[in-house]
Amino acid sequence: MSRFRAVLFDLDGTLLDTIEDIADAMNAVLRRAGFPGHAPDAYRRLVGDGLEHLVLRAVPPGHRDAETVARCMEGMRREYAAGGYAKTKPYPGVPGLLDALSARGCRLAILTNKPHDSAREHVSATLGKWRFDLVAGARPGVPLKPDPAAAIEISAALGIPPDRFVFLGDSGIDMDTARLAGMHPAGAVWGFRGREELVLHGAVSLLEKPADLLALFRRGADAR
């Protein structure tokens, strides 16, 4: 029997391909403010640290004052809520993975730096077929990843020790969070950031496709 009993997933770049919707929304906000937008692929490096950091990176240097950033953050909230999952979809292989994990009784949860309400709405709209014990996004008073506090909180809420979790994410932030929380860091190579960043931040397992997670569960041991 595998030593793993639960999976804590990142959301954007791991379960869901959200990059086009994020780019469309942020670029609309930038254009209204008189700033140039960015190519969708550029957002792969702009996202991951929460909404404020996304805006700080997207707004041109010289315009990153507190008032402009706050205005663009509010604009992004509204724009993204209005059409935030028009183009969003699960990555190929994710539905089959979730089916298989659910069938074997694995506990599932999500931890993202996306705003909490937005995260819950996206999961409901695009992954509502599957049961997640917890979906946690950015909330007041809870530090963002890579601080491990929220991951440890999820572990306690599910009553499963951290070392029985696989933390699956696509970024160095996720790998850092997993290590700091005492979870198994598994890197989603198909996501936004790629193999090099995952390895640099301590990924113990590198998964080329979602189904590779099932092999990791069967082995129940660390593998690169």
C-alpha cells in the first residue's frame, strides 16, 4: 500500500490551464489604464505569487505606485470575475487522474495563491465533478505560498500527517511550500514554469503527464 494518502494540488498551471483568461483580463485592465499588454506566454512568468505581484509585474516600471497598483488590482478582480474561465480548461489527463484518485479513496485538496473566492468559483465551474475536501486561496491573515502555514492547516483539517501528502505543483513556489510543510514535492512539468525551475527548488518527483502521479502512488517511494 502506498504511504501517500492525499494530494494537495496547486490550481493554475497544474490542474487548470488558465493562462489565456488571465492574459485577456489583465491586458484589458492595462489597456484601459493606457499601458501596453503582454503576450499570453509572458504571463507564465508573471503569475504565481498572488494578485498584487501579478499587477506589479504587468504594470510598466515607473507606474508602480500604490494608487495605480490598487486601481489595477481592483480592475483585474472585476475583469476576471466577468469572464475568468471562458477559455480555462483542465489539462489533458487531469480528468482521468482525478477519476482514478477518487476511485482509490485518495483525499484531494487545492492550495493556490489565486484569490480565495475566485479559486472556489473556478473549481466549481471547471472541476465540479470531483470532490475536493478543501479549496484554499489567498485569504486575509493567511500568508501566501511558499509560506507553509496554509498547507499545514489543510493537513490538520484532513487529519492526515504532512508526510502522507503529495504536493503537486508547477512552480518553484509550490516545491518550496511542499518542502517547508514536510510534504512530497512533485513537479508538474506540463505547467507554466517547466523542469529547470522545479528541479532548482527541490522537486523530488518530476511528472511529465498527470497519469504519472498514479505511478508515484504505486511506488509509494521517492523517485526523481
